[in-house]
Amino acid sequence: MGKIRLLADEIASQVAAGEVVERPASVVKELVENSVDAGARRISVEFARGGARLVRVVDDGCGMDREDALMSLERHATSKIRTAQDLAAVATMGFRGEALPSIASVSRFTMRTRQAGADSGTEVRVAGGRLEGVEESGCAPGTEIEVESIFFNLPARKKFLRGEETESARIVHQMQSLALAHPGVSMTLARDGRRLWQAPSTDDPGVRIRDLLGADFFARLLAVDEVEANGIRIGGFISKPGEGRPDRELQFVVLNGRVVHCPAVFQPLREAYAEGLPKGRNPLAVLRIEMDPLAFDCNVHPAKREVRLHRPDLVRQAVYAAARGALEKLRKPAVPVRRVEVERESPPAPTPQPAAMALAPAAQREIPVVVAPQPAQENGIDFRMVGGLGGKWILMEGDDGLVIVDVRAASERILFERLRRESASGSAPSQRLLLPEVVELAAKDAVWISENLEPLRAAGFVVEPFGGTSFKIEALPACLAGRGAAGALLDVCETLRATGLLGAGQPALDALVRSVSRIAALNGFDYEEGAARRLVRELLACELPYACPQGRPTMIQWSRPELDRKFGR
Ligand code: ADP
Ligand code: MG
């Protein structure tokens, strides 16, 4: 006898739901996309307990009549495509008719919907895929969907949900993506009864970015003028050189209104920066790409997160050209370097400040290469200071030839080791702010910060929870004194988040200290021999003097034979 049976409808739905509904954030995505497809001008989203207890999406879109409301819960019931040809050129967010039945099969689901002009609306209740009731309802025009107790009937799936904070953070990130993709739709997001943000409708994508991610984030971006090549139109915003982060979480690619994961965009975008970004960093981006819907297939991923481009090469070229164009507009004329002889001054009296901080920031445009006289012995290594170069490097004559010290890398190494020593013994100097600053963080960052209050304190940050995702900063590590407290904490969050190190303990503390030293390190300097000498001395006294904490070299050497060879001797 045959062993193969058709699954009961209910089980088949639950199996299929696994593809579409991974977690509460995917419910948010599907419902909001439906609202966008329904022509909504306003969408409000609310969730409770990381979305596990409740996700509610309310829109003012076209609504449905009673028949469609019931039909929408049937598998493969959609109003958006009819034929196979339609599938090749999808212009809506949804098209498979899977989301509502999938969601309703794994939750307690309530839909209230009413068409504009209709006398009344319809309420449909479904629990675990079973229709529980259909009633007339006096609801407002549009559609309201409540998804409660997700996976209540699938304990095994429920176990795979992460903690409340993680699931909340995913919803927040998902909503950010959706709101960035649809600036014309007014959106609000509330968590556990408290509004997290509100983004009014705008026709300026820049305003939407500022509303969602804040003015500080926006200030780190550069506009990409819209360009069109081979039927591909690209515009948006990318980060300024030097900005960036270790992951791609803040790279939003919006392809024909859909936020997608698109390697064909990431790689050329990164390449456009060339040396303008340190290794391992990724630019921030909100890029909008428009092209013929026939030029890609969005029916390749269960959650429609990925697309298959028919000509990825053309997209790569277009992204590279657009990003390059934006970056080249920034480029300043090269800094002239001239060689001058200066009279040797006696070295200034040593200041109580650590050497890494004693060099003044670069202010001059013309940077003299100072030719200094006398050999000196530091830590058993003979070197003679030759001068400064480009506001970035110290040139020295060593035993074996020319040594070039990178001031930034050196100062990062020195600060890192000092701060690590101090924080391990709980004595990192910390500077109280005159007025405590309150900063509101993204949900995800707030989790990291609350779990790392102890390491933060050890590193000199005195931070206290201030309700919700807000924190009060009372003191900063002394080496960050004079900087914006909120900005410094946000920068620290970025590094912490990237390393994924949670909780207290040495790894979290190391990650923190590394990020603080990166922020505090010197970017440039005006060469002054005494200060340069102190910097080199401190560097050579480090445990690992030859690389900065991110692994970049602090000094390189050109030996005499190498120089001879270069000059053809
Ligand atoms: P799809 O979006 O792929 O068509 P769904 O299961 O998400 O499939 O939705 C099924 C149908 O229900 C949609 O095609 C649409 O006609 C209707 N629908 C869903 N959500 C809404 C909404 N918020 N407003 C109006 N109609 C909706
Ligand atoms: Mg849909």
C-alpha cells in the first residue's frame, strides 16, 4: 500500500507559513506591504512583547468587501496578478496570495476592513487557520489587522524566536526599511503602547531619512545625484568617505519600491570608495534604483527579500558610476607638500598631557617637511627625527633607513593599551559633563548598552537608563572630553554591535576600549618635534607597537638597500 498521503489543508498551510512567516518582523513586513499595495496614505504599526503577543497594522487603504475579506484568507488568492505574464512584471509588493493565510494559520488573527463609501465593514476572526467568526463591523474605512500570540499552535517554531529585545529590534529595523522605501506614506511605529517614531509623508527622501535615522546620521551622508544608464535609474544617499560600519545593516537598497538584499549593489558601492574607507568597513547607504520590472525576477525568495537581476553587470556599473560621481564631487585639490628648512627650536617643556593628545590637530593647509638635526636613542632603538609629512606621518631616520610612523594608527595603539590597563584596574579617568546628556537609541543599541553598563563604567562612561530606549550620559572617558557625548556613545554602540559582544567581561571591555580609542585617536597633527618624539616613545613602549588595534600598521620602513635600489644605485 502506498505510503504517500496529501497533507490536510491546515497542516499544509502551517508548513507553507514557515517560508513566509519566520518571525514577528516578517508579519510586519507582509502586512505593511499589503497596506502600501492597498494605496494607503497612512499606516500605523504597533507591537507588544517583541511582536510575540501582538502585531497590529492599521491603514487607510482601499479596504475589502465581505467576499474579498474572506477570499483574502484563501491560499493563492490575490488581487494583484492574474496571468503568468503578470508575474514577469510585478509592480506591486505582493503577488503570491500567501501572506494572509500563512499568518492566520500560525496566530490568533483578526481583520477589520471596510471600503470607503460602504455602509459598514467586516470583521473576520481566525485562530490557527480555523475560521472562528465573520461579523459586520462598524470599523473605519481601510483595514486593521491584529496578529496575536504568534506560533501559539506551533511551540517548536515559537522556541526559535529570540528574546523580546532582539525581536523588537528586528521589527524596528524592518519598519525603518519599509519607511525608507515609501517616504510618501505617513508611518508611525509604537511599542508596548509607546510611540517610537512618527514619519510624516514627504516627497523628499532626505527628509524621511532624517525623520527616521536622525539628523546626525543624515549629516554623515552625501547625496547621489540621480543618473540613468541602460534603463537603470539610481539616486539616493551614501556615506561620506571615512564613515562606515563593519556590517551592512545601514545599507538600504530600494529596488522599484522594494527593500532588497542585493550583492550586485554592495560590492561596487564599496569599491567606489577605494582607499576612502578602512578595510572591513562598509558605507552607509539609502539607494533607490528604478528599472523595468522585466529586468529582474522578484519571485525567487519566500520573503521576496532577494531578487534575481537579469543583467547584474549593468547594475554594478550603474551603482559604481553613481557612487563615484558623488564621491568625486567631494574631492579637494591635493595638498601641496613643500620642503622647508627651519631653525631648530628647543623642544617645549613636557606637558602633563599624554603624548597622544599633545599634538595639535592639523590646521595648516601647507605642511612643511621639517628637517631636524640630532640623533636620539629611545628604548634601545636609534632614530633621528626627520620631520612631519602631510599632517599624518612622522618621518624618522632609523638604524636601517627611513621609518614612517602613521600618527593616527600610533595614537590608537597607545590609547588602546593605556585605556585597557586603566579600565581593567577600574581606574579609567572619566570626565563629568556639566549637564548630563540624554540620548535616545535604536532599540537594538539600547539592549547592548543596558547589558554593558558595567564595562562602560569601567571604560569611563557613566550612563544610566532613562526610560524606554533613552539613556542619560553623566560622564565620558577623559580622552573623549570635549566631544559630543551622544555622538560618542552612538559611535561606541556601532562598534559594540558589530562585534556582537554582549554582557560584561573582558571581550566586551576590549571591544569598548577599542572603539573608544578609535574615536579619541588623533586624525592629524602639526608636526612638532618634542611631541612627535613623545608619541614615538610611547608607541615603542606598547606591548604590540607595530599595529593599531584594528590591525593596520603603525609604522613602515624603507631600508637603505631598498632606497638604493629605487634610485638605481
Ligand atoms: P498578496 O499580497 O500576495 O496578494 P496576501 O495574502 O498578502 O497576498 O493578500 C491577499 C489579498 O488580500 C491581496 O491581494 C489584497 O487583495 C487583499 N489585501 C490584503 N491586505 C490588504 C489591505 N491592507 N487592504 C486591502 N486589501 C488587502
Ligand atoms: Mg501581500
